[in-house]
Amino acid sequence: METLYEDLYFLKERISEPELKAKLESLEDKIHKLRTKTGLKLLVKKKKISKALREVEYEEELKRLQIELIKMQNWIYENKKRLMIIFEGRDAAGKGGAIKRFTEHLNPRKYRVVALPKPSEVEAGQFYFQRYFKHLPNPGEIVFFDRSWYNRAIVEPAFGFCTQEQYEKFIKEVPEIEHALIDDGIIMIKFWFSISKETQKRRFEERMKNPLKQWKLSSVDIKAQKLWDKITFYKEEMFSKTHTTYSPWIIVNSNNKKLARLESIRYVLSQIPYDGKEKSRTSLHPDPDIVQRYHRRSIQIDA
């Protein structure tokens, strides 16, 4: 690699054509990345230069975006703003992994991750939204919901965990409730992480084989493939009834987990007017092929 690097540098100094010179400079940059500690470790582990290079570039871009997230969090805290980000999607869509990258370097005193278990007997008899309201963001705080009250829009009716009356009541009430929360000053972002049926099946199989990931599988997950079409029906109903101008659904193509993480972070950053945003060392415009606002005519990979 050292010899190749020196040869490229030697050639670069003697080539006058701008396009060819740019290509050589690009190659030089890639070789420099592979010669870093991270790059060399990945080369040893993965043995393929292309994969190692993609991983290094992903880690570098993730770090740049996480720096912006810290700036955003400071702005939220200093201005006493309230930000809630809802992560919904099919099982194994990568919601938890995305939340982990969002929060990896944030100040733990200024954010919370909410992943509520099955409601208790007492909670089951309460106003449906009551147990979620306890976890709404306080002034200066960010709250990440790993699934939310939208359990009643898809999971509960698809698996028979609620009555038709409860489902219809929820669908009718949720737009009004979200409007009230936003009107009160809460900044709300709703993500739907979308994967294909084939990708979900492959990820389930990987979890079954990996003892460190088997805990992620539940009886609901196992039935998810069989109920794919039923879940699709309720998903589309949810979008049509709860996608509003003030609280839109943002669809994230998460067949590629790494791209989904980067672009969902980029989307959140694009929505918040935090200080120092103009000095970002990376683009804050999400890729429209990965992240897009829901539209009934849009093509979805988990349709």
C-alpha cells in the first residue's frame, strides 16, 4: 500500500488533465483513510478493501453528524425547547440501532429513551394516552420513543390486543391530541422505518443464529412475517388517518441500516434551527431516496 501511495503521488504531480488529477486525488484520499488505525483494523477483519472503505467513511460521517447532534442538544437545553422523536416501523426495521446512534454521545442528563413494556392491569384501564403522557419531554429535553402510542394503530389491532372500538377511538383522537401537544410547544418528529419482507426475514434468521441477539425475538416478532399483509393494511390506515401537515410521517428506507441511521439523523438536524448549524462540516440535507415525507402515491418497500 505504501508503494501504491507513493506511485499515485508521483503520477499526480505530472498529470495536467484536471479530471484525471481529481481521480488520483480521490484515490489518495481513500488510501489515507485505509491507513488509519480504524481502516487497518477493518482490513484485517473484513479483508475486502471496498467494505473496509465504506465502513471508515460511514464512521467518519456518523461522527460529523453526532457533533451536530450535540450542538442541537445544547440549543434545545439552553432555549428550554421540548423535542420528541417517535420511532415506529416493522419488527427488525432498525429502530433501536438508530436510537443508539442518535444518543451515543449526547449528554444523558438532557435526554431520555422511552420503550414501554406491555401495560399493567391498572394502565390497561386508564385513558389510553395516560401512560405515555408521563414521558413527554420537559423544557430543555429530548425524548426518543422506541415505539409509542401508535402501538394501538398497528400492533394491537393486527394481533388482537385491542377491540375494534378501542382502535377506532384511538385513530379518531390521535390527530387532535398531537395537534394539542404541538400547539403547546412540543416539537414532534414521527419516523416510520420501512423494510422489505425479505430483509425482515433475513434479520430474523440472523437473530435466531446469534446468541447475543436472540433476546430481541419475541412471539410477536415470529408472527410478523405471517401477518405481513394485515400489518400493511393497518399501516396504510394509520398513514391516511394520522399523517397531517402539522405532524407528518417521515418514511425511512432502512433496508440499509447504516444509511437509515445517517439520513434519519440528518433529517432531524435539518428540522431544528440550532446555533452553529451553518458551520457544519457535512450536509444537513437528507437524501430523498432514503428519507421522504409520506405521500399516498409514494412507493414503499414494505407495502
